[in-house]
Amino acid sequence: MSEEEKRNIFLPLIPEPIYQKFSLSKTLKDGQGNDLLSIRGKPGSQGLELSLFHKHNFPDPIIYAHLVDTLNAQIHVLLYIMNDPNAKRFDVDVLPNGTKTEFGTKYRNLDAEINAMEAGLLPGQIRKGLSILSEAVQAFNTFVKQLGHSMYFIEPLYYHNAIIFERYGFSYQKGRRKMQEINRLFTAESSPIVENLSTSSSPFRKEQAKNSIFYRSWAIHDDILGEKFNDVTMYKILDKKANIDTAPGIKW
């Protein structure tokens, strides 16, 4: 495909408020002609990475998406991130020596994570988000519908991601029982998790995690479950909202 054809396919992924918020033209090029939209994917491969920057040569994109198509031609979202470029940056994605942490899933910059948590950020966030997730989900729905699909899949990288997607009407392909068990462990009168919250000296394992999605996610990221948060896949059927709540009554 030509560059213009490729861009036209993926432009619906950009939530409309992005253009106004950052004074971007519909061409997604700045006044000097620099392209602010990057689409990377090898011809014939199953995956691509899309990055949109608010200005040329800024280190972090305002939107990053890693998409693949499955063997049965379904769209699968591996990672979707929105960053506020005007917010303070926390280097949770890199160690002091420059090694990438894979957003804390492979290595952890503990000092940066503590600072991020205290500033109200969730695991994996390097900056505050843009507070337009509803518009982003709608943009994704439009993109998927344009491709002739009626559903798409997403893999939540952290516990809080799964909860957010539940509240936006996603269902579970796998992992629903796991999410329910996590809730049971945090809300039980006595469980290894509850006892750990009471006795742990880790700054990421606070007792508030019993009744807080925010602190639960940090405790789970800190391996309170004894394993990484993984093996959870969700899907969204367009124009339908699943009523799933694996953490009933638990506030953010």
C-alpha cells in the first residue's frame, strides 16, 4: 500500500479530541512538514506499532498502539497507551543504567515506581493519561468496524486495565475466574493476601488494597500473588456492552 492508503486506514484510531487538545492538523504533520504519525510494521507481518506525537522529536508519544492480527484474522490489541506530554515524567520504563524495563514487567525501577504511585499514577504509567479513554474506545470501535469486523480482542497488561475494560463493556475470553479469585483473596477476612498486606514493609502493598483498585494493582504488580499478572484476554463486541464486574463495590 502507499503511505497515504496506510494512513487513511489507521486515522480512525485517533480520538477526535486529540486534534483540538494539541492543535494538530488533520494531516498529522506540523508546520514544517514533519510527520507526527509513525506506522511501523514489516510487510507480511502480523503486527504493527502506531505512535502519534504532539510535536516533532518529543521523546514520548501521546498515543502508542501495538496491534496484531490473529491466525483467524481477528484484531488483537497488545498495548495501548496515552500520555499527557505536559505532565511530569516518571522513568518506570527504564533503569538508571538505561536498560528498558518493558514497563516494569521485566525489570523494575523501584524509586521511579514509588514516586509515580505517590503522584497517583498506576503501574506502567510514565506520565498521567489524557482522560479521554471513552473517546479512544469509540475510535477503536470505528476502526474495527471499518475493517469489517464486529469484535476485537485486548490483552490487559495490568490488573487495573482489566477492571477498566470491564467497565467499558468488555467480556473475558479467558481470565474471568482468575479476576474473581483475586477479588476473593483481597476481600476475605483471612487469606495469604490480606495477611501480607498487614505485615508487609513494601510501599506497594498497602492495606487500602482491600478496597481500592488503585492499590490492588500496585500490590499485584509487586508480585503479592506470587506470580505476574498475565493470561487474561478480553474482547469487545461492537455496539454491545457486557455487564461484568469482578470487583463489585470496590472503588478506584
